[in-house]
Amino acid sequence: MVDLRDRTYCKRHPQTVSYLGCSRCGDLICGECMIQTPVGARCPDHGAEMRNPMTQASGAEMTRALVAGIGSSILLHLVFIVMLNALGRVGLFLGFVAPLAIGYLVGEAVYRASGYTRNKNLAWAAAGSVFLGLVIVSALFDVRSVSTFGILIGMYLAYKRVSP
């Protein structure tokens, strides 16, 4: 326990007066080295431990998310091509709308496969999966009716579905 009548100094900055202690270990900390956490002010040693599990994806979760994203993107693009060939003129309209649905559904697949985790890396993986699925399917089949704007919007929707 710190006696507040005495002058006390930060453990890491001996020239700075401090009356604030780490909520975990009790070491004195100043405003410069303090890390604010949901359970109070902590020193740099203990403040870095606090991570939000909803924004941290493990390697296995990232791998599952990538496989789900690329797999669902390829599958959805193939379904899109079959529908495009079967519908004819209506397929032109579908060329603008389908990439939006593909983007959202790929983002949802990545979100669920990652264990409902949201972070920037997963968001970029979702957007990249939409594009990579189109590239792979375009290499196998002749796809010309996909609008570039539609794919960009689809990538944006996939990104926003998983971004924090």
C-alpha cells in the first residue's frame, strides 16, 4: 500500500511523481507508461495481456477462414456462371447483382469459419477470396459478363462483413 503523504515516483520513470498503481501488480505507473484496460490502469507488463478475443484469430482460424472464403467464392462464381448461361438476357442484370451477393456470402462464410471473429486480416482475406474465386473460375471458364464495378462492390461487402 502506498502512503499518499509521501512523494512516490513511477517505477519506469523515476523523475515523474505518481500516485497511481497497476491494478494487477501494484507497481507505480505514470500517465506516460499507463495502459488503460477495461479493469483499470495497468503497467506495460500487464496491460499488453488484455486482448479482445473477438478480434484475435489464431492460425487455425485464419486457415479455416481462407479455405472457406476461397471455396465459397469459387462455388458461388460457378453457380453464377450456370445461372448466367441459363437465363440469357436476364443474365446481364445478374452480372451486376450477383457479385454483390457473392461478396456478402463470402464475407459471411469467412466470418463463420473464423469462429465469429472480426479483424482487418480476416476482412482482407474475405475481399481477396472474392477476387481470387473470380480469377480461378475465369481461368477455367470464359467469363466476360462480370462487371468490374460489381466485383469491387462485392469485395467491399465481403471486407465490411468481417471488419471490426
